[in-house]
Amino acid sequence: MSYIEFENVNKQYKMGEITIDALSKTNFQIEKGELVVIVGPSGAGKTTALNILGGMDTATSGKVIVDGKDVTTLKGKELIKYRREDIGFVFQFYNLVQNLTAKENVELATQICKDSLDPDKVLEKVGLKDRKNNFPSQLSGGEQQRVAIARAIAKNPKLLLCDEPTGALDYKTGKQILKLLQNTCRKGNITVLIITHNTAIAPMADKIIYFKNGKAEKIEINQNPTPVEEIEW
Amino acid sequence: MPENKNECVVEKKFLTENNKQIGDTIRLEVEDAKNDDGEDIKYLSEDNLTIVGTVQSPLYISRDRGTSSLGAGKVNYYIYITNDNINAKDIYTNIYLKLNNSEEYTTSSEKYEDYVEDVKNDIEEIKEEREKARYDTLRKKAEDKVNDAEKELNEQKSDAESEIAKAEKKLNEAKQDIKKAESEIKTNKQKADTEFKNAEKEITKAKEELQKKEEELIAKEKQLNSLPEVSEAIKLELDQAKKEVENAKNEISKNETQLSKTKQTTNDQIKNAEKEVEKAKQELQKGEKELSKNKKEFEEKIADAEEKLKDARDKINDIEMATWYILDRNANAGYVGFIQDTDSIANIGRVFPVVFFIVATLISLTSMTRMVEEQRMQIGTLKALGYNRKQITLKYIIYAGLACIIGGILGMSIGFVILPKVIWLMYGMMYELIDIEIEFNLLFGGLGLILISVCILGATIYTVLKELRHQPSVLMRPKAPKSGNRVMLERIPFIWKRLNFSKKVTVRNLFRYKKRFCMTIIGILGCTSLILAGFGLKDSVKQIIPNQFENVFVYDMQITLKDDIAENEKEELIKELDQEERIEKIAKTYMTSGKVYNGENSEDVQIIIPETEEQLDGIIYINDTKTKNKISMKENEICLTDKAAQLLGINAGDTITLEDSDENKVEVKVSNVVENYVQHYVFMTKETYEKLYETKYETNVILTKNIELSEEEADRLATNIMDKSQVASVSNIASALKTIEDMMSLLNYVVVVLIVSAGLLAFVVLYNLANVNISERIRELATIKVLGFYDKEVYNYVAKETVILTIIGIILGLAFGFFLNYYILETCEINMLRFPKIIHGISYLYAILITVVFTVIVNIVTYFSLKKINMIESLKSVE
């Protein structure tokens, strides 16, 4: 059994009288320590899948197994606990708490986790050793995203979920961030999922899942992932 | 309305309390009245009256009817009957005047008072003349009557005297007659006696002669016999002589019989006459006795009549000078109470609405700004679509304007219709009132609406214009979150280092949202302070009675003596009171009303002068306001109660002008300002009074301290004392106390309304702010939820700030409330009352608890709102 399994996952949204199928019978597997890139046009259900996987949303039907745990059966506090201990999120717009310094933003996450990493070390790892006492507004976009990644990995999660992490960043910075994520996956042995609409970055992944119309249409396994530095778009 | 003699109308209360109905008959007993001639006449011509309806009298609007100088001194009910039913029609005791055009002025307003005062002064000018006229009429009538009586008496006297003289004369005549008769009888007797004696003598003489003749005859016979032959002639002669003697003898014996018969008759006659005289004498005696009796009676009667006449004369002198009391509505206790109650509410109305208005404006302001800010994206879209600034701004102006107008209308219908009705209803518990006339107060309504509209529209326009300055592209992205900053506290590592992470976050957040920080604190501060002020007001109001009647006036009964009662009567009463077992202690005082002047300003006061200062012990405590210690009165100086001193700006040591009821003004120094809570008083010693006004002290009011009595017993005692002839009125402090307490309870309702409104307002403020807090920080909250904060942790993340703000707000609110209460008491205070400035510990607790309860409710709502935050939606909104 794979580390993560999506089995016939359906997700329906009701918008008034219309029912939208965001996910319909989605199936895919991810192994532990893989770097997975999910690509697809907008509205294909990438984010929905990620949200369900991250415990931010629940599936209408189907099974989502993470490390042997069926996430779909989790309710309320258990779901939060799952998010808290197993998942790290990175968003397009960083979602840092503006009122906290870089280090404090990381601490915000670490103080609620049992096996958290040392915020200083994590920040050092993401290359923000000298800027840890700055407020988000004093940091560049890339730096902010790095803080967000630091915050996510400081929790020492099983799964790092990134939703368009480079969407708001310029090419160079974006590349740096992807590098960081790749390193995190490789060195930290953390399973990383990256959502992107930019197919160009797909080669960096171990596995590429193509989404279309609420389905994982195609799953490609990349035996030789390309280092980020070598990818151009 | 009653139309016939035997009909009456009563008040509703009379029917309900006595289980009567319209159509029932009652018997009305009225004391006889005296007419102008001083005769007692039956007051009513018809005692049995049929109730034909109920009425409400403006003279008795208060549920408490005040005191009366009759009966137990309390007015229980009123009743109206027809004029026809009153016999004593020429006796009027009251004239009610309705002034021309007086309806143009609002009652108790300054203009009204001035208007009435003018008329009063005019009447005052004819008062003396009319009083004299009335007095003269009464006096003249009485004098005429006495004079008539005197004349009649004199006539009767002279009549009686002449009759007596006649009778005396008659008696004397009778006496004379008797005397005459007696002497006649005597002479007649004597005469008869002599006559009888003569007759007897003659008879004896005749008898002797006869005997001689007989003897001669016998001798002759013998001679003859001795002579053998006697001539026949001689014999014949002898026989003749014998016959003659015999005849004479017969004659004599006949005469003797005659005589004795005559004697007998005469004696009888005399005896008769004597008897008659005796009878006459007896009659005379009887007559004399009767006469003397009548005489005595007559004299007594005359003396009596004269005494009565004298009494009547004295009474004429006793006829009191007629007095006109020219009173206005302010003499009606119910009216005054009502006006004072409305004044106190009006005073409260001066302070509270301002606070409410400020808070309400703040809420509306934040709501509107928030709404505009939330619609930022829409503004951007509209702008991008090509709407110009005017059009976009107008949209929000219309929205805000409508909110103001609709809210204004709703508010005014509550404020001008429902609230007055509620308060009126509460007043109805104390007063008998007609239905309230609801009036739209254009000034307050309009001003309030304009003010709040200006504030809100101004804020809306300002915010919209501020947003509109940006390009549509900027507007369509969410507002950049406020950047974080280090706070002051971080520069104090000593403290900062000790805080754990979440506390640091809390502290930083507190200072981050300064506007919200202030608003929350102001909101809670406002809530706590209003509630505290409300409770404080209640505490103060509640404390007036105990303060006045436990700390200052501790007597139980006030006995007012009638004017001009004799000194010995007064002493008698005092002695009786002294001996009364139910009375523990009495104090003799002279009380009079007066006025204290300080320059232009004046206040009405009651002047109390105890006979001796010691008597006041345990009756009235005179305590200095500052030191709270009992003071002793100084010679030639007075003590003034503190409210009057405050109103007039007088301090101990100042000299004031004190006017007594006869308008004598004197300058006197105030030795102490003394504790007092109801009305104004001036205290001074007897010596001071006598010296100041150069009049003699005279007891007119007696204050008593009774043993523990139940209300009924106290009433009975009052009635007993009231029955004494020297007493004009008796008032029980207990019943006076109840009246004031009732009055105060009204204020309590107002306070409750205030507290409830303050609480609701606070709730709205807090709820609104909590919502603002959540919506402003929704991304941050969603983020921490994503990070895996449990619901409780998310709540704590926010609530910690709320708790701290609440605590700060409450602490500041208590402090502010303390001063607000002080300020309210200063402004709300009725001139006659001194509100003790106290707030009980429990009130602080209540203020805290109520605020906390509201905060908790708001926080519970917040908890669920936080739980409901949709992370995905909140974080997605960026795209």
C-alpha cells in the first residue's frame, strides 16, 4: 500500500441548485518521500484534492489514506490534529501573520507541535538567518515565501503541501523556492506536493499528476528528476 | 357628575378599596359647621349619597394624599358633592383661580411661575384689605349680636325688677292689712271685754239690788207673816213686789243668758278674725319666701346672662384676624412631588443620552467604515466599469442615509412613544395620571438625527473617497494587511523576555489594531461606567432616607402646636407628652420657614431653634459635613445644611442674610455647614434667635422620640395626640418616610431602564467589535486554523486580547463610572435633596459582572463564528 492513496474520491459543491463536481472518482498514489507535482488548468480540481489531502476540506465520498490513516473518517478535532501534526501548508500568498516577525511566524507553528524543529535552525536552512527578526512587510516576496516554507517544515510534517508556491514570485525567486522545496524533500525526507499550472516545472518531480475535469487524468513517474537549477521556463 | 343633592362622585380607588360600585349608597358624616353668626349648622342637607361616577382630581395626583389637620392627619379619599347639598353655603374656605391665558405656559416652567407670581403679588396687595373686611364683618356681626343680647337682657332685667317691686309692695300691703286687722281685733276684744264686764257688773248690781229687794221682801214677808193680819192690799202689794222681784230675777237671768250668748258670739267672732289673720300671715310668709326665691333666681339668671355676655364679648376679641393664604400649585404636595420627579428624570436625561449618543455614534461610525472597507472590491469594480466618483459615493451615501433615516424613525418611535409611555406607566404607580400626550420634540429628534447623520455620512463619504483615491486594480486586491511593528514593551526586555510566545503575540496584536483597541476599551468602559453610574445612582437614592432619618432626623413624630394657645395649656400638653409611656423623649423647638440669602441668590430653608441644645440629643443630630462629628451650636452663629450651602456657595465662617417668615432680615455668620439630605435647614440656639430677631422664643413644634411602635400603634398614638386641643397637626416620620421611599422607588425604575439600556448598548458595541475583529483578521485566523490550531486555541488567540481589553475597559470603566456617577449626582440632584455620594461595593461587583456577562455572551458568539470560518474561502479570496 502506498504512503498516500486517493481512492475514488468525489467532491461536490452545492451552489444553490447547481451541483458542481470538483472531483469525480479521483485516484492516485504517492509514496513516502516523493516530490510530486500536480499540474492542470484552473478548475481541474488540483486545489480541491490538495485541500482534502491536507485536512482542510472533506471528501464527499471515497477514501484518502495517509500513512495508513483514513483521513476521510476524521472529524472535528481529529482533523485539526491531523493538520497540526502531519501537514505543512505553503500558499501562493504566503499567509504570514503580519504582526509577527519571521521567527515568530515559525514559532507560531512550532509551539503547537510535539516534534517541531528549532525555528532558528529551520530559518537558517531556508537562508533567512539574518532576517529572522524582520516583519513580513520588511521582507521580499521570496523571503516571505521562504518564511512560509520554514513555518510549514518546522512542524516536521509528514506531508508538505504547496499550492502554487511560486505563483506570486518572479522567475528567479520562484526557482529558488522550488529549489528549497526540492531540497526539503530530498534532504528532509518529507513528502512534498506542489500544485502548479506551470507544466514546465514538472520535470523536477518524482511523480507528475495531470488533472483535468476533476480527475487525475494521467500519472507520470519520473525516474530521473531534473534538479531545479536546470529547469528553465 | 352629581346632579342631585343626594349624589356624589368618588375616586376610582375608593370603589376598589371599599368594594363599592357606582349606584351604591354611602353615608357621609361631616362635622357641623359654624355660620357667620357663629351658630352651628348641619353641614350637609343630605347624608346618604349615591355614587354616580368616578372622577380624578388634579389636586390629588399623588397616591399619597398628604396630611390634613383633621382625624389621624391623613387624607385617604376625596369625594365631590353638589353645591346644593351644602347647608353652610356662606362659608367658603377655598377659592380656586384659573388665570387668563395661563395655558400658554408650561406648568412649573419659569415663565409660568413668573406669570403666577405676578398675579399672586396683585392678590397679595388686596389681601390685607380683604382680610380686614372679613374680620370686620365677622366682628360686627358678633358685636351686633352681643349688643342685641345685652339690650334684651337689660330690658328683661328691668321688667323683672319692676315685677319684683310690685310683688314686694303687695306683700307689704298685705302685711299692713294683717297688722291693722290684728289691732282691730285687739280693740274689739278689749271693747267687748269692757262691755261684758260692765254688763256683768250691771247684772251683778241688778242681782245685788234684786237680792236686797228680795231680802227686803223676805223681811217684809216675815214681818207680814208675823203680823197676823195683813191687809190684802199689802199682800197684794207684796205679791206684786214678789212678782216684780221674780220678774226682775227672770229679767236678770235673761240678761245673763243674753250676755253669755253675746259673749260667746263675740268670742267666736274674734276667734274667727284671729284665724283669718293667721291665715293671711301664713300666706304672706309664703309670698315672701317665693319672692326671695324668685329674686335669687333672677339674680342668678342675670349674673349668668351677664357672664355669657362677657364671654361673648371676649369671644369677639378672640375672633382671629382672617388670613388669606395665597397659594399656587407649589403648595400641592402631589404636584410638587410630580414636578420634582420629572425634574430628576430630566436631570438624568441631561447626562445619560450624551454618553449613549456618543457610544451609538461610535458604533455606527465603525459599522459604516467597515462596510465600505469590506466593499472595497466592489468599489474597485464599479470604478473599473467606469462609474465616476460621484455615482459611487452616492451609492454609499444613500445606503448610509437610509440607515440613518430608518434608524432615526425607529429610534424616535421608541424614544418619543414607547419610552415615555413606559415611564408614564411607572409614574402611574405613584401618581394618578391621565393619559400621556405624546409630543414630538422637533429639537431633540431633529438635532439627534442631524447630528448622527452628519457623523455617519461624513465618515462614509470620507472612507469612500479615501478608497476611491486608489486605482481599480489596487482596490480589487485585498487591502494590504497592516504591517507589523514592534511595540514599546519589546524595548523592555526585562518584561518581554518573561512573556511566553502567545502572550507576546497577544501584546503585539493589542497594539497593532489601535482603533479597535480604543473602541473596545471605550465600549466596555462606557458599558461599565454607565452600569456603575446607574447602580451608584440607585445606591445614592436609596441611601437618602436612611441617611436623613437615621443619621440626622431620628425623631419619630412631629407635633405642631396651634398658634396662640395659652402658656399653661402648652405646659399641660408638654406634661402629658412627658408622661405618655409610648414617648421616650421630647424636644421643644421653634420652627419657622425662612430664606437664606447670599447676595442675589436665595434658598428656602426651615429654621429650627431648640429650647435647649441638649433636648435635640437623640432627636436631631447636627454633624459637621467635613469632620462628620457632632458639633455644638455657637452663640450668635448658625448652622446651615450642606446642600443649601453648596447651592449658595457658602462656606463655614461666611456671613449670610437670614430672613424669617415675617421677612425680617438679619446678617449672621455660619459657624458650620452640617450634614443633611432632605430639604434645607438652619439651626441656631434660642439665645441666638432671641438676640437676632429680638423676639421671644416660643415653642411651636414638639419633636418626639417614641419607643418601638408598630405602624398601627404609631398611627394610634398620632391620633390620640391629634385629639388634644392644643395640637394643630401630627406627622409620623414613618409615614413621611414611606412617601419619600415610594418616590425614590420611581427613580429606581428609571435606573433600571438605564442599566438595561447601558447593558444592551454595551452588548451591541462588543458584538460589533468582535465581528470587526474577526472580519479584519480573517486571513490570519484562517492561517492559524490551517496550521492546526484547535478551536479553543484559535478562540484563545483572539479572546486573550478581548479579555485583556475587557479588563482594561472594566478598570477604566469603574474609574470613569465613579466620576460619571459623581457628575450625574451633581447634575441630577434635586435642589431639595442631597444625594449621598456613595457607591456600594456590590454595585462595583454588579457593574463588573454585567459587563463580564455581556463579554462572555459576545465571546461565545465569537467562538462559534471562529469555528465557522472557512479556511479555504478565506484564503482563496486573494485569487
